[in-house]
Amino acid sequence: MREEKVFVFGHQSPDTDSICSAIVYTHLKKVLGLNAEPVRLGEINKETEYVLNYFEVEEPQLRDEVSEEVSQVILVDHNERQQSVSDLDKVQILEVIDHHRIANFETESPLYYRAEPVGCTTTILYKLFKEQQVEIEPKIAGLMLSAIISDTLLFKSPTCTPEDEKVAQELASIANVNLEEYGLDMLKAGADMQGKSIEE
Amino acid sequence: MREEKVFVFGHQSPDTDSICSAIVYTHLKKVLGLNAEPVRLGEINKETEYVLNYFEVEEPQLRDEVSEEVSQVILVDHNERQQSVSDLDKVQILEVIDHHRIANFETESPLYYRAEPVGCTTTILYKLFKEQQVEIEPKIAGLMLSAIISDTLLFKSPTCTPEDEKVAQELASIANVNLEEYGLDMLKAGADMQGKSIEE
Ligand SMILES: [Mn+2]
Ligand SMILES: [Mn+2]
Ligand SMILES: [Mn+2]
Ligand SMILES: [Mn+2]
């Protein structure tokens, strides 16, 4: 790790894509030599909790502000200022990986910005792993798959593309899970909001 | 060609990168099946004229407005609204390929946005050809090389990265030109600006 720490995070009120993309892209950037760390801008929802438990991955640390700890950040799964960290204007945005429209976004310097009109951020991350020729480990594949299932509601949302589905099939095989079965369990865990807060 | 026509263009007062990127990216998109056509938003400068003559490539047609002819556009080498076509708000921005900061840019829908902090748009286009596994023909390589030479002033500008230089070497070999010799001739043709009065 040669460089200063960089935080990687998704939007406020994080969904499964925002949390998993932060963890997964941090992993890729670390392999590529960046001193990256995933953080989250809000509480983890039940669905995401299920995912992190299932694949035995730690949740990112919570942050309200970032500028006292880092001077550079990477945004995943969002770009609009009002969805991001409160002190975004005090740090440099090094990269954005996203699948939403662009709005209320401005930088002072050139940056790496990668957006594609697909159903989920991790569908784009899948391509970045391939382009960088970094192997996707089963645990990482599981997180990426979970984000696609979540954002596309198991391929039923109108934002889902054939590419999301193809990537998800591939990831399910790497993660060694039954896509349909795992997907339904995961979505059910997210929908099941009553008793679970006691167990925490 | 299965789809409606899409215009591809760079910024107003076009430089060699804006003209060549429009031609080169149009070529790639056509190979990939899109009905693309390059246009330009202003007069071609002497340097670009030299480049197009050298590689025997036609200049794109001039447009002030685009929305009466197309409903979708692709921007290269710029993103800021005030540098773009006057009726940009009346069309859908399908893609942006650029190497500048992002500002005054907003879309209603998700899009393909590819920006990298390199010295020239065609350095990014080079990667897109590789990713799509489309061969770069000598003429196309010549245009891409010329844009890099122009934007980096033969690798002397502070915005030039090692990647720009590496890509330029590769392109020079495909285009079968002597990089230094061609580069100096090209820059000299641009510096030779007797007739030029409107801008700069
Ligand atoms: Mn999200
Ligand atoms: Mn998402
Ligand atoms: Mn330019
Ligand atoms: Mn340029």
C-alpha cells in the first residue's frame, strides 16, 4: 500500500448495491495497489445484513463525514451530491462507478467516471475485474450477485438488462449458490422487517 | 444499421481531438452496429486540416443544431453544456467519452459515461477498441495518434500521462508513421496560422 487512504462508499440510506459495491470495488482497488477502505453512510438494511452474514463479510464502518480522515474518495452507486456524504465538497472525487443518471455532480479536476445504463453497479464492476484481469473470489462474487438480485428484484425490474442477468448467472456459478433459491431467500430476508431487530 | 441515426461530436471551436475522436468513435460504433455519423460544431483548424489530408479522411459535416435531425447524440472530448451544441437540451445524450472535469452536465436518464484522467480522448478510445476486440485500421490509428500528439504537444504538456505515450507509440506503429517526425510536422502545420482570425 503505497498511497494515502481513500474511502469508497455508496449513497445515504444504503441498499445492498451501495454496500456491496463499496466492499467489492475496495477489494479490486486494493489488489491494484490502492490503499482503499469501504465505509457506509447509514444503517445496513435487513436484506444487506442477510447478504453479509451469508458470505461472512464484515460490514463497512459508518461515517457522517470523511474529510478529516481522507482527502480523496471514490463514489459507487450514486453521483448526486445530495445523496452523498455531507462534506463531499471538502474532498477530491477520484472516481465514480455508477448506473444512474448524472445530476448535481461537478468536479474541479479530471477523474475516472464509469457509468453504464445497466441494472446494478456490480454489473459494471464485473467488467472492471475482467479488464484488469483480477480473479473474482467466491465471496466477492456472492456480494456482486446479491447486489444484482437486489437492484433488479431477481431480474424483474424494468431497469434490468440482459447483461445484468448474464453477469449474475456467471457470478452465481463462481459463488456456488443456486441463483433462484438464494435470491428468493435474500429478498425475503429484506421484506421480513418485523422480529429481526431483536436478534441484533 | 438497425437503429435511428446518432450524431457524434466534440466541442465548439473543435481541436484535433474533438474532430478525430468524433470520426474514430463513429467508426467503432458503426462496427458495433450503431447508425452513427460524426459532425463538427465549428471550423476545422489548420492542424486538423493537415491531419485529415495526411490520412485522406473526409471532414465531418458542420452543424449548429442537431435536434431536427437526431434525437440521440454522443459527446466526445467535452461534457460542459456551454461547450456543446446549442440545442443539446432537446436531445438525449446516449454516451460521453471524455478526459475533462465534469461540470454543467446533467441527464434525465442513465447513460454510458466514460471519463479517464488522461491527456486525450483517443487514449480512452484505444481502450474501447481493445475491450470490444475491434481491430484498429492504419487510417483510424493515424487519427487517434494525431489527437494525442495535439492534446499533449508531443508528450510535453502537464496533462500527458505515461498511458498516452504508450498508446501513441502503439498507434504510430499501426499507422506506420515516424512519431517524432510526423508529430513535429503536424504541430508545425497548426502553428502556421496566417489565415486564422476568429478564435485564439
Ligand atoms: Mn442504490
Ligand atoms: Mn444500484
Ligand atoms: Mn479538445
Ligand atoms: Mn481532448
